Amino acid sequence: MTMEAKLGALQCHFTWDLESSSSKLFRLRDTLEDIGTEEGYSWLGHIYNLQGYIHYQLSSTEDARCFFSRATEAFRRSRNTVSDEGPWLVVNYGNLAWLHHHLGEEKESQKYLSKVDTLLKKYPSPSQDKFHPEIYAEKAWTLMNFGKDKKQLAADYFQEAINMQPDVVEWRTSRVIALVNDYKQQDILEKMKIAKEHDPENLYLAALFLEECAKKGRKIEDEARELAERVLRKPVSSYSGMTPLLRLFREYVSIDEAIDLAEEALKKHPDKRHLQRCAAACYKWKIYSDKDNLLRQSMIDRAISLHNKVIRLYPDSSCKMEIALANIYPKSNHSQAESEQVYKKLLESDLESADRQMVYNCYAKYLHFTRNEIHKSIEYHMMAAEIPLQSRSRENSIRTLTKIKERNRNRMCGEIEEFLANLKD
């Protein structure tokens, strides 16, 4: 078997079809950094492995090498075993084999190929014709981070791992989290309840569980406040449960209490950029929900300040935050010039198709509702719809254009009808 064939047969990030745009990779890189590195964290090795792969895809090979090495050490530290070797290192060694191959370091690549071969022989899968459960679990966890369309497949891989090794609590919890928001899962609440009983310290799961309970009409205010106290005592991490908890407060308790909770967390940890982002989102929700222009200027100023700070903290993944800032400016005593300045920068940026589509769609809505420039708004909805990429932004622009055409009150209706008829998917 040739070197290329051996590499292609490996189970690792380089063979899992994780193709993604640069903007999505930057967002994912930032998300992983915000999870943190709490000692003993069960997914730390997986986090470092994925970070290494992302840095490689973003052309930072030295960072990739560093993270893959960290992953090796994290796996060795986190497993309660006398041996430094184990099946959990198969994916990591596969990544290192690929990295050295890409760097032209064939001798090192061959060394890691041999290590993978040794591990597979020493730790065979307990189920014939299946991968080892550790491989399924890492592949599942990785896919969970690559978008909603990968969640069901991730859940299936977790189930494969659980079938062979049913006593790993983290796998059961992650499988349930992957299935949340899947409309086909009629019994998700019961599944979450069981997972919560087995993993009572997972506050991220606890917040999602309360959210599902609230959707079913249960009063959860007191439980939500009690959970908030527990989350505030946890080390800061995007996995601590703060993000789904704030969403829970926003939807089922009150936006003002969500803001208070975010500010309390920030007071305890003022330098944590993840909390800055959470707080900015809370203020955005508050401002967007204000239909009567009754907000205090001090609140709007705080929102603007937080958004500007978050944009600086996430320079490579701040497109949505910049759009939010542009939409907040008109709510304040600032002139619309600031909004125009933000949108001008975005429109002139070298954005990938998905982000460009989102900017066109949001700018179209801004032109319509804030500046009352209807015809220019229609032009930007057309520009968003013209990008052949399925997304919420495109769907919204097409739906808006269709409504305008059906009302038949705009002089551009004929042009819109022709445009929609010729629109390609």
C-alpha cells in the first residue's frame, strides 16, 4: 500500500470531509478558544486536535503542530491509566501523520503511521467491522461543531460509541445535546432528563433542559434563577452554560434579568471576551425588542461600547456583531452616519459568499426600515438572492421580493418578477 493510500485510510480530521469556508473556520477557532482549558476537562484533547486541524486549514502549520502536540499530552493526562498509549490517541497520531506528510517530513509521517497501526492492533474494536468507540466519539464531537446539518450524523456516531462502551457519561450527554432542536425527536425532553440525571454537573445541558421545559409551557423562572447562581460559580467557559441560560432568560424570564446576569458575570470576570460577547448579545436583544423608543441613552451607549469591544476582541469573526452595531446606532442620539460607515466598510470588504449574502440582506432591511429607501433596498435584496447559496438570508430576501411583487404597488414589480423567474439555485 502506498503512503498516500495509508494516509487516506486513517480515521482523523484530514479524512473526515470537514471542508468549510475561511470565515466559518475563524468563527470555530474563536469558539474553541472560548471553551477554555480547565484542568481535567474531558474534551480537552479533542478540542486541541480540532484546533490543530483548523490552524492547518488557515495556513498556520506551526500552530497546527503545537495544538496536535498539546492534544497528545492532554489525552495522556486526562485518562486514568498507567499506560501513555491508548485508543484515544489514534485520531491524534493520524493528524500528526498527515501534518508531517504535508510538510514533506515523510520519515516523521511514517513514524506516526506505524504508531496508529500499533494502537489499532493493541486496542481492537470490541465490535467487529466497527471502529473503536473512542474514534466514533471524537468524530461525533468534531462533527457537532461543524453546523446543524452534521448534528444527526454526530448523534449516530455517538450512539455507535455508546453501544460498545455504554458507561461513558460524556458521550451520552453530547449525543442528547446534538439532538436538541431536531424536530423529529419527539421524546427529546425525556432523553434530556435521563442524561441530566447521569450528568448532574453539566450546566450547559441543564440550561438546554429548562429551555425545552419552557417550550412545553412549564414555568421555569425559579429554576432558571437557581441555575444562574450555579453557572456564576463555575469557571468561565463557552461550555459553562451561560449562553443557553441567557437565551432562556431572554425568552422565558425577562430580557432585563438576562442583562443583569450577564453584567454580574462580567463583574466577576471582566477580562473574559466570551462574557463580553454574551453581554453584547443581551443588550442587542433589549434594543431590538424596543418598538417605542423608550430606552435610556445610557443603555444604548453601553450596547455600542460592548459591541465595539467585542469586534476588537474577535477581529476575524465579527461580521454579525458589526451588522448588529450598525443597526443599533440609529436607536441612539448618534447620527445615521455611523451606521452607514459600518455598512460601507462591510460592503467594501473581501467577504466570502455566505457573509456577503448576509450583509446584503441586512443592509437591504436597514435601507427599508431605517432610511426608507425602498428601491435601493430592493436592489440589495436582489443582490443577496443572486448569490447561489442556500441560507436564511437568501430565503428572507426572496420572500421579501415575492411579497413586494404580489402586492403589486411598486414600480419595480415587473423587474422583480423577471428577476425571480430567472433566479438560479
